[in-house]
Amino acid sequence: MMKRISISNPLFVDIVREEVAAGGEIRIGAKGHSMRPFIRDGMDELILHPCNEYSFRKGAILLAELGEHRQVAHRVCRVEGEEITLRGDANLRLTELCGRADVIAEVVAVVRKGKRVEKGSPCWNRFRYLWPQTPFARRVALKLFTLLSEISRSRH
């Protein structure tokens, strides 16, 4: 069984940056609800790799530092030169701006219940390409997801 530890954000960022710079694969627990339903808080782990030229494309998921004590793993909406616009799958309108230097790593896989969903796989691409882009459609999709999750939990 893998040991879990909790560390402060500044230390977390330093450790992840060092490991990623060394070319290592990092596995971190998912926190927050902004990437629902693809990434689930407390259930999933994110596999991080160093960025490459393909990391800064629309639909990629990047771990970025937005200020000193805030990190997000969100999808790329747009890249204009050095400026990157990110948005969580569950965010209706909210986007974040960061520079390439603020990007810590790319999320290349999500692990849920021991199963690894790789970047580029059919499941990954379903959320990358088919998840609604407009606020209204996202709201409807999130409500449906929540309803189906509650029904599934009540059956177990």
C-alpha cells in the first residue's frame, strides 16, 4: 500500500518542480471539484510529466501555479504566445490566465480505482472533445452527472 503524506503548498510545488525537471513521473492526489466529472476529488490521482511542445495545445491538462499558494490542474482553452488560458471542466465561465513559466507539469493520465486513463485514450478524448463548452450546456451536463452519481450511490 502506498503511503500518503500531506505537505504545504510551497514545499509541494518545489518538490514537484524538481521531480518533473529531473524527468520523473509524479503521482499526486486530486483535490477540488473544478475538473468534475473527469477528475474526482479524493478518488483520483494525477500522473504528471514534464511538458513538451505538444503540452500547450487546446484540451491538454496542465498543472499551473496561479499565485504563490494556488495550483490548478485545468484544461488549456487557448494559447496566445506566452499566455495560456485555462478552465476547469466544471467551471461554467471562470477561466485563469498564466504564462508558460507558471506551468509546473502536464497531466498525462488519471488513475481511478487502480485503472489508468491515459492521455489520448477514448475515455480521455470523450471529455477533451465532447464535454460542453457553453455555460448553459455545461450546467446541464453537470446536473445530469450529479443526478446519475446519486442514483449510482443509492444502488450500492
